[in-house]
Amino acid sequence: MSKKESQDAYLSKIPNFDGTNYAFWKVRMEAYLMSLGVDVWSSVLVDYVVPDVPPTNAYGKKLYGNNDKDMNSIIFYLSQYELLNIMHFRTAREVWVNLNKSHEGDDKIK
């Protein structure tokens, strides 16, 4: 089985997040994003400012692409309702942090 086929098989096991069982979905999504590589996963962990114009240098392209991979992976597995709540964010980190706040709470809520 090729790497692509293996990833496709794994993705088919990630449930759509519809607002319920967030902890379960989060663990599965984290594992998938980590499997894409440390650079891809780190774009969820580190602040990134999406440039107005796509970058032309190699490093900028890599950061831009990693954010796109994470964004695509996350939003693809959100219900329409959940997507409506986060679709105005431009970075994977913003989406991830806001999903966590909405479904786990922040320090004030905990």
C-alpha cells in the first residue's frame, strides 16, 4: 500500500465533527495531523500570519503550504454548523484554538 493509500484509509476513519464527542475527534485529528509530519503539525501549534500574497521563497512556501494542509484536514472533517463557526479564520492555529475554546472551554470556564 502506498503512503497516499495509507493516508486515505486513515482519513476515512476520522469522523466528521458535529459538535459532539470533541475529545474523541480531537485525538484522532491530532494523530492524523502529526502523521503528515512535524512541520505540518507545528503550524497548528505556532502562530502564523497568512501573507496577502502567496510567498515566492522556499521557506515561505513551506509555511504557507503547511498551514493549507492543516486547514484542509481540519475543515474537511467539520459539520456545516461547525464550519460556519470557524470559516472566518485564516490559520490552522486560529481554527484549532477556537475549536478548543468552544468545546473544551478556556481557563475561565474550566
